[in-house]
Amino acid sequence: IPSMWAHERSAEARGNLTRPPGSSEDCGSVSVAFPITMLITGFVGNALAMLLVSRSYRRRESKRKKSFLLCIGWLALTDLVGQLLTSPVVIVVYLSKQRWEQHDPSGRLCTFFGLTMTVFGLSSLFIASAMAVERALAIRAPHWYASHMKTRATRAVLFCVWLSVLAFALLPVLGVGQYTVQWPGTWCFISTGRGGNGTNSSNNWGNVFFASTFAFLGLLALAVTFACNLATIKALVSRCRAKAAASQSSAQWGRITTETAIQLMGIMCVLSVCWSPLLIMMLNMIFSETSVEHCKTQTEKQKECNFFLIAVRLASLNQILDPWVYLLLRKILLRKFCQIMKEQSWTYSAVPASPSLCVSFQPRRT
């Protein structure tokens, strides 16, 4: 999803998006700084993640690690391409200070823009789900994983995710659903409304079906990711306790458990904060038979429109945070967290405590 971090228009401009062609909007240089900053940040983070994954992938001999690295690289590529295809369009529209219709009278760019947002937004969610399933299988069913989860199978799953999401996103091109210009008039996305008097009932129900399916698929991906990550954490903790009871490398297992649990919880927090507001708001708009398009004419909808724009901004953050949560900040944050935990344990405990999960933490080399 592109970075729509642009300054909101004045009240006069918000209620006058249908002004005659040629008139300009009050979008100063400050507003354009947000999407430009988001584009640069996302490009640097995802490009760096792809570089590190490429170097690590060539060095790794373990098929298990290669599959996981392949998933991270694919996720970074998906986020990067999604940003490069959408963010420049938003920047151009804001810099031109013109309505979207003046740049795209045929509506084809709007369709491409909405399709791109749908494809790369859902792809990121489902790739995250695939990674969560991969981790859960590797921990809870290691023998099955070692014999069945080959690198070729990982590639096949990732290709299927992309192709399936692309096929779904093409439904509006076939007449099921619609991509429309969204408030404040600088981007296009799935229409959540049932259209106006000029649309027939089949198109109206097509909009409802497509928008609700997108929201439910997104929530399903989040649910799968959460369930698999929690199952992975539970299995790791159980195995760590068993190793500690048997005095078999309990310190090493404590380090691995802590590192993995913190990372998985961070992933779940980022996904829920970034995506839940948008998906829930879409369902709310569908059930209340409204859409952001009403912001053009109904001033009483401004509060709801502001919330929807904030939800889109949060979703756009996911493409920027993904490489940092999954790879780049992993060692730095985990080391700092464990140092704080050790200091707290020394401060509040006068007696030597049992070995903490973080005491022997050392970042693993990639």
C-alpha cells in the first residue's frame, strides 16, 4: 500500500473536490514531504533486507534456513515493488495540485493503482502467514518439515500466493467490484459503497462482495499468522523447559526461545496495529452501506473519512516496518532487550537467580 502520509486539505478544499478542472488544491511542500520520506525509507529498508538475504542465502547450507530466507527476501521484494509502483503516483498528484481526474480521465490509472494496492497489500499479509506456517511446521513437526519442505516447495507456495492474489485483484476488471478515487482525491482503492443511482444492482452487490472478501481475507491472514506464531512460541517454551530439566544446553535453548518469542510477538504487534484498523473499518463501511466517496459531498462524514485515511496510513507503514521487524533490527533490539532484563534481575534480586533466558544471549551470525 502506498504512503499516503500527506497533510489533510483545508475544510474548504475537502468539501470542494468537484471544483472545475485547472483549479489547484492547497497541497504545499510540507504535504509532499511525507510520501517522499516514506518512499525513501521503504526503499532503503527493503533493498538492504534483500541484499542481506541474498548474501546469507548463498552462504547457508541448511535447507531449513534457506526456506525462511527465501520467504523474507520475497516479502521484501513484494513490499519494495508495491511502493515503487504506487508512491510516485501519489507524489505526482500532490505536486501537480490537481484533481486525479485531470491526470486520469479514462480511469485506467485508477484501476491500475487500486489493483496494485490490492495485490501487494494482500500478498504481504499472506506471505507473512506462509512464514508463520513455515516456522510452526519447523518447530512442531521437524521430521515432516525436513522431508517435505524443500526450497522448491517454498518457491511454489510463494508463486501461488502471488498468482492467487493477482487473480482476485483482477475481479473488478471483469466487472465484480470497483476501484474508485478515494478521499482526499490522490489515490484509488476498493469501493466499499453500493454506488449511486447510475449503477445497477449487480454492480452494487459486486462492490460489496469484492470489498468484504478483501477484508475477510486480510483478517484470515492475520488470524493464521497469530495462531501459528503462538503455537511456535508454546512449542519452543515447552522444549526449553524439557532441555532445562535434563540439563541439556539449557542456556542455548533459553537464548533461542527468547530471541524467537520476542521477534514473533513483535511481528504480531506490528501486523495487528498496521492492518486491523483498515480491515475493520472496511467491514464497518460495507455493513453501514457507506464509503469514503461520500466525503466529496457529505461534510458530516469528515470524521469517518479522517479515520479511514489514518487506517490507510498505518497499513502503508507495514511495508516499511517489515524488513526491520523480520531482519534488520532483530539482533540490535534483542540484545538491548536482554541487557535490560539482566540489569533488572540484578537490581531486584540480591540472591543469584536461576539462569534467565536472556543471560547467555548472543546474537547469531547470519
